[in-house]
Amino acid sequence: LVKYITGPSQKQTKTKTMPRSKRNRIVHLTQTDKKGFERKEELINDIRESIDEFENLFVFDLVNQKNSVLKTIRSEWHHSKFFLGKNKVIHVALGREEQEEYVENIAGLVKYITGNCGLLFTNKSVEETKEYFNNFTESTYANPGSLAEKSIVLPKGHLSFPASMYEQLNLLHVPVRLRKGVLELPEEYIVCSIGDILSPSQCRLLKLLKIELSFFKIVLKACFNIKNNTITDISPFDNNNDEDDEDDEEDDSGGNPFAKLIKKKEKKAKKKKKSKKKNSMNED
């Protein structure tokens, strides 16, 4: 506070503010523009152009997506076109309602475009595409949130990691010791067990161990024949409504190794909710 004396009896106080610092500034090193309305409009136009060009349109789901594997599939299917984007933009391109649809009956595909999905335009038949994608699986490193297919246990004793990774392994919650420049475990350490939902630290540790627990797969959901304007449901999860038919669930899982475990966990959660409701009703 700086005081200014105006007279013998009068005193005035004024607050002096500091000037803004010119040092602490956020400098953006990237010079790329935001993908705004122009990019969305390009995607809509490209989808509509490919509708006029190809015979069949497939909606597919991506399980454990890996860009490196997607590049190989695109190179093999160079005669076709893949589109990945925001689902709402794809809805607009196809048509959300009958009044807005680009081609007759194509608005029926909107209900299949949910989650991590995409579009495939091709001139190949439905049987050829189904045969290719049903037989295609690629082992990859697990992503956080996926289910562990098998249990991984590190035995007691020396580890094959260098001593420089001591701090990194401690951050991943591994009880490792450093003795005479060698990393060792005082006891067995369970990395994951069957059916566990993998955390980011577990996925990093599995990648360091070079253990691939997940499978990249493209699951076809529906096909739209552009000439006949007809939709055929080819999803492998249609016939899994019966709770007791576990063998049918294994056959209709579409190659997804986690489908059965996910369904078991969902059933257990539903049973727990029902039991809690009954107990609360009895108490009242």
C-alpha cells in the first residue's frame, strides 16, 4: 500500500497493482488448424460419393483397435474404402430419418452405428467379406479396460530387466529389489488373473514383458445392398439370448475371446442387484 498525504488531517490510500508478467506465456508449437465444419463436410461428401460408387456397405465394430494392423488391412483391401469418424457425422451422411436419408432404406443402418465402429464400402460379395474378417485375428498388447484371457505370474528370483528399470517397475507396483546390480523378486508376483479388468499399470507391465493378451478383430454387424436397398443383419451376437446355452455363446462370439467372460460378469451383477432389491423389500 502506498499512502499519499494530501493535507494535515486528510489521508488517502491507493492500491498499486503490479503489471502483468510477459514471461509466463503459453506458446503453442503446433501450427495445425482445428478440424471444424469443413472436415466434417468433407467426410459427409466422401461417404455419399462412395455410396454411388460401390455395391455393398458394411458396418463393423473394432475390437482392441490398433492403427498398425488397420494399415495392413487397408493395403490388402485397396480396392475398397474404410471410413472412421464420429458416429453423429456418419448418421448425418447416411440420414438419421426417412426424410433425410441419402438412399432409400439406408436410415436403418443408424441403429448399428454405435461405439467404436466404422464403414466399409466394397464391391465384393457378403460371403467373401464375412469369410475374410471372421478368419482374421491379430494378437496385440492389451489396452486398459480389457479382460485378461489368462493369468500371468512372475516367479520368485532374478528378473531379466536391467537395473536402470528399478524406478519404473516400482511405479508399476512391482515389489522388486536391487541387489548387486541385479533386479529380483522376493516372492511370486501376480500380474493379472483370468477375467480381471486390466489397469493401465498392468498393461504397461505386460508390454514390458512382451506378452500379448488381446486380439485385434473387425466384427461385421450389418450389410446394406445399395442396388436392392436392403439391410441384412450379420452380427454374431444375435443368437445369444438364451442364458443356459453356453456352447452357443462360444460359437457365436465372432472370435472375440472376452465375450463369454463379459456376459458372465453381467449376469452376476444382475443377480446381485435383484438380491439387494429383495432384501430391501423384506426389511421395509
